[in-house]
Amino acid sequence: MNDTILKIGNVDMSEHVICEAVDISTAPVYSDSFTAVNGKERKKCLGVSVSLSADFQVLSDTVAAALVTACNADEVTVKYKCPTVQTNVFDRPTIRCVPVFNDGTVDYYNISVSMTCPITGSGL
């Protein structure tokens, strides 16, 4: 696979993304309302807020540790494809980690992450 579908910090999770396991939502962020010259109340669109959640199944302890470490910052740069490639800085993610099994030598985990980029664009 040549395309990056999801890269969190420096950890490319693209090969671990399964069908419908990544959910990306966007919403416009508006200024407070103001009165325009014509007397109508208006709001300026300042940019877009992006929410991203992803579920990863049966990650080895090495990959799981790299992902959790990449998420362990107040701001995390994330590159994602939806359907065009975007790169934004997100607030510290919420992480859910569930140990699933050990094959005798390696522990495996299911990990869910969710995060929000408060605003993209240059409207501020």
C-alpha cells in the first residue's frame, strides 16, 4: 500500500486500518454573530473542527506501545485520508486499550483512539 490512510505522530497505522474502523467527522466553526452593513445578523466561518476515531484490532505489544507513545502528547499531528490527504494537529487523544491474548511470546491488544482538532483553517 503506497497511500497513507492514517498516520498518528510518527506511527503509520495504515496497514492496521480495517474496513469502517476509522470515523472522521467535520463541522464548521463560526464566529459570534455580528450585524452586517445591510442590517442582517451574520456569522463568519472561522474554519472546521475535525473529530477522528479509530479502532485497531489485535495489535502486537510493539505496535500498541508505539501508538500509545505517539498519542502521549498535548498535541498530536495526524495525517489521514478522507478522501483527500489532510494533516492537522489534534488535541491529546482519548485511548482505550484492551489486552486480548498472549501467544506465548507476544501480548496483543485492541486499541481505540478518539481525538478532536478544534479548528483548521486560518480564520482566527
